[in-house]
Amino acid sequence: ALTPGGHARGSGVEQFVDVQVGTARDMHGRLAAHCTTPAAGKRWCYSARAGPLVGYLQDFGAAPPVEDDECLRGTHDCGRDPNGVCSNTEGSFMCACAAGWRSVELSGVWRCVDQDECSHGGGACGMAINGSECVNTPGSFTCVCPSSSYLSPSSPYGLNGTEPNKSNATCVPCGLSFTSPQNSSSRDACACEVGYRESCLNDDGGREQNASLCSLALLDADEAVLRAVRCDDVDECLEEGSSCAPEGGGVCTNTNGSFLCSCAEDFYGDGLACHACVDNSTAEAGSRREEDCTCAVGSRKRYLACSGPACVPSCGSCPEGMYTNSSSDWTPNCTMCPVGTAKPAGTGDACTACPENAEAVTLGMGMCLCVAGYAGDPNTLEPPFCTECGFGFYNPGSANTPCSACPAGTNTTSSNASESVCDCDCLEGYVGAACGACAICEAGTFKETATHCALCPADTFAEKEEGALSCTPCPDNSSAVEGSYTPSSCLCNEGYEGVNGSSPLEASCAPCLPGWAKNGSGPGACAMCGNNTYSDAGADCLPCAANASSPGASPDEGSCACPPGSFINRTAGACAVCPTGRYCEDGREATLCVADTYSDEVGAEDNATCVECDAGLVAPPGSANCSEPVTATS
């Protein structure tokens, strides 16, 4: 506090007296007042801050000041800190910190901060003596057993001591390879560390009571129960579901309380588990970082499969039909290939222009397609790429498929590189509807129109057995029925024969020789007419007149002769006795006796029977007698 002196309020300032010239400071060393040269035997001090001068109560000109108990009246400022405690002093007061806190000045302001009772050696808990561990708390401390230990049941003190060196809690270690939480109050809290298991567990998970089955044992004084004090190592490499299983790329090596997991090729891991590298990437055996997985040549790591904000990393080029000009990794920056270019899946990041006779008609094509009329693979590295469909084949395009063969009975006739089945026309001798299959004209028919086959007319034959375009006339003197389809269908007519009866295409049909005949058409040869018959037309052997005779192969009726003195009466169709006035010397004709001769003999065989008329008499030819000439009258 300031030296004793009164104060008064006036002129907007606070005045202090009975102080030294210069300045006065309070208990905290802060500037309190400015004091001037005495006036009228008194020194005057003017307040250097607002508010009354701390420590005194007296107005100007009053009696000597009376001590003010700021702690009692609550006018102190120790309450600036919740842990501050006020102590009154002569003419002032003192601020102290409560137990467990210490006083400091922070940025010119008095404050209480926590006193760390655990910061010196074993701390307030005497750790070096009883194994307990000091844990600092705001304004206090706590004695706890450290992890892997527990409070001894015989310890005379609890764990929450607040007086230094008075918390004599005794902590007992759990044992080798055991662990327990900090501040454990019972051995039941002790358990084997990760990677170990208790050696005295029985089949149902309880602790074995037979000490001979345990490697080490002790008797808990408070529970009188046998406890296992050893933890055996767990071989994690043999455990089912191991994170370092071979099928997951792990190569497991067991260690005490743990294991080491080394990863095989194309895997990486953290020493406990392995993870497969992303597709199309490889890693050396023993890799520990995902960055150790490197993409195959020609591909880069990219986020290619994105769903919302989540992306799945993958090694590879842009998907089919997309490309990128960026060289950065892990970016979904693929763009559709332009028209006229394409990019199959897994072929890098660039689109390739379609080769000759191939096209890509839309954006984002995964492959070039051969144009209509062509086929092949335009996406190979070496030509030929697309080649034209040959005769008899067509391809409508829009897919890299082989050229299709024209339907049965058709062929392309305009050019190669046919684009449609409608370019396939019916073959010669075939008929059918447009853009479809065609059927061959059957035997004995010919292609009359594009859609109709007609029968070959009579006396003709189809030029070939099937698929004829026209019909061929039979040779002269031969004939064939309607619908004939071979040359041998043409048969020699009646009275005609072929050489040895063969086909008329090999030899023409010739008429039968005189005296020979063939009745009916066909391949047969002419036959010689027998005795008493004749043939002059080759069709039939005609019989001589009745009672007439002829030798075989007689060529005509003249070859038939009646007996001497008779002739062939063609009207009667028989031999007749030669009448008077005639004579029949060849058996065929009755010859008239010449004029002025006569014959009255029947059956005369020669002209010797014709006798001249007597003188003066006359007879016309064929007379049986002579007569007087007829005299003309006037």
C-alpha cells in the first residue's frame, strides 16, 4: 500500500497527502500516484489511476487514516483469479494462490496457475518406493498404479492421495508379458499383452486350478486363488483369419508377442497386413507403401472409376473411346475421341485416326469400323486393315464382321465391295424374289423370267439338266415331248433312224433305205421288208396286192408282181387275169394291144397275142377284135 496519508475528491482527481515526493506504487508494484512538493506543510499526491487509493480511507483534511481490511470488505482484487486468496496487510492486502496453485504475472496481470506436484523426481507419490505413479490434476495430484501393475490388497493407503509423500499405495507388477490399465485396483485387471495368451487357461476359458499345469504360479493373499503368471506367445501366423495370410499376399514371420508381415510381389503393407496393388500395377516383394506399386508400361495411375466424391484408383489408360493429353496422375481427365478416330480399351491414352476404308462416325468410339462393302480389323497395327468384299460377298458395315456370302443361287454381278444382300442377283438359270435366295430351274425347264421357270416346248430340250436359260430344238427328223431336258430325249421320227440308234446330236436321223422301214419314233434302226411286201416311205412295210409277190427289201409297190397272164388291180387290191385286148407280161400291168391289133385271149402273157387286123379293118388300142372303119357322113 501507499505510505499513510489522507485523500479527498475534488476537481475530478483524487489527492493524496503525507507521501514522498515523486511516485508511489501499490503492493503489486503498479503506479499508484504522483506526489508533488508540499504546500502549506503537506505533500499532495494525485491518483495515477481511477478509483480510490487502495489501503486507506480518509478525505482531505481529515484525521490520520484508519486501516481498511480489504479482505473483509471484499474490496480486494484477488478475485481476478478463481484460485486467488486475499490476506490483509498494513495499509494494504496481499493476494496469494490456494494450495496446489502458484502465483505468476501474465502480460502484466496477476494470475494463479496449477502447481505440478508430479514434476520433481518421483513426485508426491514416492514412486521410487512403492511403484505408484503420480498423475497431476488441476490444483492437486493423484497417485495411481502404472499400466501393467495393480494395487496391492495389503496397501494401507488408497490411490487418491493429495499430500506429498503421504500416499504410500503399493503397486504390484502384473508379470512378464502381462498388461493392465493405469490405476488398476485388482489383479483381475491384469491380462496378457496383445500377441500372448495365458498359460493356465482351461478348455472352457477359466483359469486352471492345478499348479502343476502352470509354468509359474502364486497365491493371491486376498483371494487365495491360484493365478497364472506367465503369458505364452501367440503364433499369429498360424491363427485362422490372419491378416498376413498367403492368399492376401503376406509372408508371415512370428515374433515374441507379435509378428512381422512381409508382402509378396504386387502387394504392399504396414508390417501387419498386406494389400494388393491396384489393377495393372506391380510392386517388388517387401513393399510397404502404396506408392511402391508402379503402373505397367503404357499406363498411369488414375481415378478412373468415380462415384460421386469417391474415386477408386486404378492403373491404366483412359477407358475405351476416350483419351487424355495430360501427363499427371490420379486425375479423371479423359475426353471422348473425336469423330474419325478411336481408341480400344487398354491401348494407351491417344486416339488413332481410322485407316483407309474405315470410319468412326460418332464421338467416343472404342474402335474403327470398316465401311460398307469392306471387312477386316481396322484396329490392328499392321495392314491390311479393311479389304473389299469379293464377288459373291457383301457387308453392310457398322460392325467389324466378316463379309457375308450371298444367299444360295445368287452372286454379286455389279462390282466388288457390295454393301447389301440386294446386290446379290440370281445366277443364270436361277429365279427368285429380289434380296433373297434364288432356286435353280429344274430339269426340263428354262428361265423364262427373273421369277419364273417354264417347261421346254415339245420337240425341244433344255440346254442343260438344271438351270437352263433356253431350250434347244431337236435335230431334223426327230421329236421330243414337252419338258425334255437331254439331247437323247429327241428321238428319230417314224421311217428314220440314227446311227446304231444313238443320240441325234451325235448323228442326224436318216430315212430308211428303200425296202426298209421303221414303224414309230424312237432309237430303233430301220428293218428290211420281207417277201411279198415293200416300203417306199420308210414308215411301214406294205403288203403286195393279193396273190402278188415280191422279194425282200422291195422298195416300192412296183416290186410286187402277179403270176404270168395277170396284173395288179389296184382298185381291187389284188391280182386279176389279163383281159382281152391286153397282155400282162410283167405281172404288174395290163398292157393294151396297139391300134389296129387285137387280142381276144384272156390271160395273155405277152404281146404275141396281139394280132393285126385284116385289111380294111381297124381296131383301137386294147381291142378284142377288128371292125370296119366308120365312114363319115355329110
